[in-house]
Amino acid sequence: MLDLHKNIRNSVIKSQHCQRNWDLSKEIPEQDMDLMLHAVTQCPSKQNCAFYKVTVVQDRDIIEQIHENTYGFRLLDTNEIITNSQVLANSLFIFQEIPVTERVAHKNKLDEQSMQKIISRDANIALGIASGYLNLTATMLGYSTGCCQCFDSAPIQEILNDDARVLLMMGVGYKNPDMNRRIHHADNTKQFYSIKKEPIEVKKL
């Protein structure tokens, strides 16, 4: 039991860290991919409704095209804006918006504005839970991860040939063992800075 607790604690801490470079000589086994997809599709959501869909990309050409549309990280020392190379992972999980189903839309005959506010809240919570499940599951399987929200959705939708708006992307894969995790995968002269986790207040009653 102590080993289990230790493994979970270590995985939680490791899952905080965004991996920026990868070992692309390896492939993720299909059984691991299936388990990660199980995590993102079977995790809790309000009334078990579907609030998103997931596209998994392993095609290197498509991943590199998507990467070109992830400018948004500003380096502190030079003020330069660079791409987010966490998306260059062995596998890229893309969470996308889906139309609201009749089941989700039924909110006790609320007015339109109130209904949309609640649906947006529920969708954001569902996305957070799903990405958290994926992050922790992947980490416990031994992979490194990196979330990305700095991207231009429209061109990525064109690359995917999909009209659905991109909400969040997460790279999952094998870290480069010979490089600091914060060094840019495509340009080793660039290094991302890290931010210390802020304390979260906990109250016990």
C-alpha cells in the first residue's frame, strides 16, 4: 500500500511538468493508447453527457503542421514569442468542441442565456476532468506530457479537415533522456522557463 501511495504521489508531481522535447524513435504500444483513450472517454462528466470529442494524431507530418500554429509562449529574456513544442510528442491528443445535444440542452426550461452559461460551465469542467485523467493515466504509464492552449484553432481545423473548434491539445510520449525537459524540441537554442506550483489552501472540518 505504501508503494502504491508513493507511486501515485510521484505521478501527481511529475504530471505537473510540461515536457518540451521527445524521443521519437519509440512508438507507444496500442494497449497503452487504448487505456489513455479509455481515461478520456469514460471519466466523469455532468449527467454522463458528452461535452467534447477527441482526435488522436500520430502522423508526424500532421503533428508538425499543427505545431506551426502554436505560437504563443513569450520568452522572458528576449521577449520572443515561440511555438509550443510539447505538441511534437509521439502522440497528440486534441480535445474539440461538439454541438450541444438535446440531452445536454435540457436544463429545466431555463432561459437561453442561463442555459448557455450552465452548459459552458459543465463543458469546461468536463474538459478539465478529461485532460486531468489523461495526464495522470499517461504519467502512471511512464510517459511524459504537455498541455497546450496557445494555438490558432482555425488553421488546425483545416489541417484536421474538421470544423470542430480546438479546445485543448496534449502531447503524450517518451521524453528525450539526454535533454532538459524545458529545451525546445525543434530549436535547442530556446528554453522555456518554469513556474513553481502555488500553494493550494486546504481546510479540514
